Amino acid sequence: MDLKEIMAVNLRRKRHDLQMTQEELAERAGLSARYVGAIERGDVSASVTVLGQIAEALGVEPGDLVKKVARLTKS
């Protein structure tokens, strides 16, 4: 999984945890909802500036959005 995909997964997970729509996140971050959707799908790479805007809107550190999180598997 590349960094763009890691950010997409983390962003979507955090936004869902906060029960926030893409439109709400976009408004808080000063971005278009279409662009937020493209980031969440991994279609585009966010710049560090956009990463900062999104992190601030979600109330997290920017690094939290690009950390690879180990997945739990059932054995």
C-alpha cells in the first residue's frame, strides 16, 4: 500500500469516527467535497498544505493521516 492509499484509508476512518460527511470536512478544511472524495479514493495525492488543512479540520496531527496502521487478522 502506498502513502496515498494509507492516507485515504486513515482519512476515511477518522472522518467516519467523527460522523462527518465529506461535505462537512471539505467546508472545515476549505476544500471542495469533490477533492476530498478523490483523496479518500486514492485518486489524487494531497500536498503537505492540504494534509495540514485536513488534519486541522479533523483535529488530528498530520502524521496520524499517513501512519501505516497494522491490521488485525483473525487466526
